[in-house]
Amino acid sequence: MIRKLAWLFIIAGGILLFYNAYHWWKEASLVDQDISAAETFLKDWANRTKHPTLDQGVPYPKKPKIGDKIGELIVPRLQSTLPIVEGTNEYALSKGVGRFIGGGTVLPGETGHVVLSGHRDTLFRNINKLQIGDKIYIRYSNKVFTYQIRKTWITHAEDRTVIVPIARPVLSLTTCYPFDYVGNAPERYILRAELIEIQQV
């Protein structure tokens, strides 16, 4: 009887020892996986820092400040190359064509709605001379984005249907209207273009 009890204790002890060893090994494997995932993340972060154009054209990790130049708007029909700056407040618009922030808008290179605004009496004073089918270009983050004008229209200043999210890559240029109006103009001139090509430069 004593021998049987001894054997039962030995067997139970062996099972308990095996169980503990298995769980220790499993936890160690999970720790190794976590370390491996962390190392992969750090390597990925380092690569993105070295190559600032990985996030669909968005500079990484630096975020532009209001008024910073982020690209150029090239308009062949007007023979003009205009600086694109971040933001659309008075400070930003005094330095260039402003990229609208918010409202579901995106940066060039991201799928969605890019909105650029300019003053009707300075950089966008001849925007109404552009025609349907004309091509305009954005140079941004080592790429040139080619857009083709699809339509233009005039709307009131409070129209909330202009600056909205759009599921396809499009560009809108906006400015105050009428062009010869003195003071705060009551309307807006809108130009909508569609992305047709992206080139690496």
C-alpha cells in the first residue's frame, strides 16, 4: 500500500512539474514574440524616418506648421508656379496658396479631397481663365500629381457642400467671387479637378 501511494505521489509530482515547465516555456515564447514585435516596430519607425515619403506622400514624422511651404501648384495656362502652404488663415494666405485643413480633406498623395484656397486679387486673380480639360499640377513630396479640370461653378460663401470628404482623389481650388468685388465677397468660385497621373521626381 505504501509503495502504491509513493508511486502515486511520484506520478502526480511529475505531472505537476511537466505542467509548470510547459507554462513557463509558453510565457517565455510570448515574451519573445512581444520583443520581436517591438524590434520590428522600431526598425519600421527608423526606416520611415530615413524615407520621409512612405506614408502616401505625407512627410514623416514631421508635421508642417501653419504657413510652412509644403509644395507647389503649377498652372501651365497661366504660366505660373505658386507656393502651396499649410493652412488658410490670413498669415498662410499671405505666403501662398493655402491647403485647407479639416472638413475631411487630405494631403496630396492620399485618396480623397485636396482643397487649396487663394485670394482673388493676388495668386488666384486669373483662375477664371482656366478651362475644362486643362491640366494643373501639384509638386509635393518628391512626386508630381497631375489633375485635369472637370468643372467650375459659383456658389454662396456659406455653402457647406464644397469642402466635404470625397472617396476618390480630387482637387478643388477656391477663391472669393466676384473677382472685382470691393470688400468681403459674398460668393465663391470653385474649380474641381480629377487626379489622372502621379510621377516620381
